[in-house]
Amino acid sequence: MNGIAFVILIALAADFFLHLLADGLNLRHLSHQLPKGFEGIYDAQRYRQSQRYLKTHTQFGWIASALQLIALLVFWFAHGFPWLDRWVRALELGPILSGLLFIGVLLLFKAALTLPFSIYKTFGIEARFGFNKSTATTYILDLLKGLLLTILLGAPLLAAILAFFEYAGPHAWWICWVGITLYMLLVQFIAPVWIMPLFNKFTPLEEGQLKSAILDYAQAIEFPLENVYQMDGSRRSTKSNAFFTGFGKHKRIVLFDTLIQQHTVAELVAILAHEMGHYKKKHVRQAFVLAVLQTGFMLFLLAQFITYQGLFDAFYMPQQSVYAGMLFFAMLYAPIGLFGGLLMQVRSRKNEVAADQFAAATTQDPASMISALKKLSVHNLSNLTPHPFYVFLNYSHPPVLQRIQILSSAPLAPEGHNL
Ligand SMILES: [Zn+2]
């Protein structure tokens, strides 16, 4: 076996067993004892239900990822890649269209493979635990819109990257880097205006106590805010959320209708204060810069590997091509991606604590932040006692008990607005 194939196989196996190990530890870490502070919020039955939800999800995840791994290995070692390449080349479409077709067909294979799992998850598991609100029509429409968006937004970008690597020689990687960065910015601008309304209805929050409380708070911390919107999240799920979109002075807050139903005004302001904390502490900008740097690093490495014969030998490909080289490189890059992802999560968990503390200090009301966190975790059946290794591997936020503990012990120093 060739060295590259060996490295990719080891990486695939390591990734699979690492997650299996973390899942196992996580399940064994469940305790029947309801953690302190959750009495009266979680009743015994709902707490047991949250643990059943975790078990069901974990076991389902094992089956799904095992089958996907097996499918990939079978396709690979049954010489599926050169078979598809011969078929694409026979059409004589030129390097760019051939690349779009080659990668497009593989993405369709993958989507067809994961679709049954997604259907079972939504209409089996999520429905059984009372979360799913999506109808078959909504689900199918979402799928079609997603497919259309992938074609409209993804295909031109992929075609451009293929073209630069095909024709721009040694300059390709940095031209693509600049192009992808501009593209990411563009998508951030058009997403709230054109993309998100395709999936949900956004209505400006009606005048009232909630809206004025939010606007007052934003003004107090000098946070530029264009408007507050409500989104019909209840169309798909009873799970709740809130997020920001837009840039600069045009930032909008979006609250799920499910979130508004479940929380008091003080709790909602605390949740939004946390979100604004991410902006004020420059976490959002940081995350973007890191994503840009990571993209540049990956493109630079891609340029070094894309014509390396060993990469094509590993997948039994007799002929080199930019599109296949890109795909195989992505598999070789996966372990570096995993490692980079873990570092990003360490940073993200630290930022979450900082945003919590920002919210507590600026609202002078840590109690509302704490009760919001408690309600959210009960409502979403979150695991209150995850294993530390599982947290390290999978969590972008610290476990809720840790966040509550930090909030309860934090001194309430008022924050300078310029921090
Ligand atoms: Zn956050």
C-alpha cells in the first residue's frame, strides 16, 4: 500500500475510534443524581428523558458514521474513483466542467447515503422526543432549496478554484485565497437578505416591553443595532435559539419565536447581552480572521500536493487532474483540519465564558443569565454531565454547569465599553 493511502486510512480510523471512545466515556459518565441547582427546573422524569435522548442520539450516530465510513472504504478500494473519472472523461467536457461533474456526482452519492439518516433523525428521533415540528412538505422543500443554493453558490466558486489551479500556475493558491475571502464576505452580506428568508419568515419585533428592553440595553453599551426580528423557528422544531446577522451599523438580532415563548424579558436581554458580548469582545472578527488564515494555509498546502503522483496512486487514479487532486488532498488534510478544529474549540469555549461574564457585568443581573441557561438546557434536553474528553472533542461551549458555576462566582465589576 502506498504511504499516502496508509496515512489517510490511519487518520480515518483514528477519527472514528476517537469519537467512539469519547461517546462511550460520555454515556458511562451519566449520573442518575440530578445536579445541584436544577431541582424544581428539571423534574426526575424529564431528566431521565434527557439521558435517553443522549443515548438514542449517540447510538444512532454510531450506526450512521460506521456505515458512511464503510461506504467510503468500499468505493475507494473497489476502484470507484478511477471508474467515475473514466466516465466523466469520456464526455470530453474540458477540465472545469469535468471537475464540476466529478465532484458533483460524489456529493450526490454522499447526499443519497446520508438522506435516510437525516429523515430518520428528524421524523424518528426528534419527533419521539417532542422536538420535531417539520412537515414532510417543509422537509422536502428545504432539501430542494438547499440543493439549488449549493448549485447556485457552490458551483461558480468551485469552477473558479478549479480554473485558477488549472491555468494560474504557482500563483493559483494565493489568488484563490483572496477570492475565497471576498466570497465569504459577500455571502455574509447576502445571507440575511436573500438566503435566510428562503427558509424562514422574519418579522420585525412588535413594539412593547421586550423590544424597548433590548434597544435600551444595546444603547447603554453603545451597540449599533438596526432592528430586532422574530423568526418562525417553530416551523421546524421546538428547540430555541437567537443569533445576529449583518455588519457594522446594520446588525440585526434574530430571536426564535420559541425562545420568546419560553423566557422572561430579563432572560432574553441576558441572552442577547451574551451575543452582543461576542461582538464587543471582537470574537466574531477573530473567528473570521482565523478562518481566513486557515483557508490560506490549506490552499498553500494544496498547491504543494496537487500534482504529487503518490496522492493519485493512493486512489488508483492513472491520470492526474486538478479536481481529483483537490478531493484527495481534502482527505489527506482531514487530520490537520481536526487538530485545527480542536484548537478553535478551545478558543471558542474560552470566548463563551467571556461573553457570559460580559452579559452578567453589563446587565448587572447574572441571575437572569443563569436562569436562561438552565431553562435552555432543560428545554433542549442538554446533557448536564458530559465527560471532559467528550467536551474537549465536541463542545464549542463549556458544559452548562460550568458556565453557571463561573457566573455565580464572578465578581460584578462593571465593564468599560472600550474593552
Ligand atoms: Zn456564545
